[in-house]
Amino acid sequence: MSAESVKLVILDVDGVLTDGGIYLDAQGQEFKRFNVYDGTGIKYLQRSGITIAIISGRYSEPTAIRAKQLDINIVHQKSLNKLETLQEILHKTGVREEEVAYIGDDLIDLPVLRRVGFPIAPANARPEVKQVAMLVTKAAGGSGAVREAAEHILRAQGRWAGLVERYLR
């Protein structure tokens, strides 16, 4: 499959939407750094009619907050069986596996990456993940990898030029 048929983009969080770092203060409060360019790429996909979902192996309140800020309504955290979660999302959305792009960086993502139509890995992904990816971004997770993937998908679907044109007016 390819980027042209993508209707749903599913994102891992740690190492994809973030650099993989977890920041803790003295009280154990967790902080994460999200890249604004990735958020913009997500909004471009949404405005183009592509649904966004999150599947994370960990629960993190900052992830829940960021998802809400970006109007991502399909959020599954603490998912240790991401393939099972993928099936739930497909059932809920009516999208087929071959219409899904998944961006993952680590071994836990391999079962999903091997099933979807357009598997994507950020530059910092594990070698085993890069091997199954149809697109390996130049940018690392947390540093614009999601934005790069979004632009690739929108260009492949012929939607990028129209999006740019809106800003040139």
C-alpha cells in the first residue's frame, strides 16, 4: 500500500511525538516536550479529512492534555497489546488496515507496523522498526517526524499544494 490511501494516522507517543525523554520533578510530576511542528502537521491532516489516533504503551497525563489540545479523540494509553488496540480503533472508525499509517519507533510497535498499509518510522527508531517501515523520516521523534510524515501523506494525496495555497492568499 502507500500514502495515497491513508484515511487514519495512528501515533505512538514516546519517541514519536516526544524525544522519548520523561522529565520528573521532585514530587514525581511528569513533564514531556512536544514539538509544535508536529502539532501543526496533525492539524493539517485533520483539516484534510484524515483521522488521528494515539496508541501509547504508557499512561501519561501530559499525553492526555496534548491530545485534547489537538482535538485527538481516539486516545488509547497503557496499551500493551497495540495490535488489539488497532483492531478496536478499526472497528470504531470503519477504516481498513490498508488505509492506516502508523508511526512507531520501538519493538512494541512492530506488530502494528507489520499490519498497516503505510508503516512509518522516525529517524531515531530501532533498526528492526526501520526495516519494516515504508517511510523513515529524516527528523527524529519529538523533532518534527510527525510533521514530515504528514507532509509526505498530504503530498502523495495531492492535497499539499491546496493547503499551501490557502496561506498564499
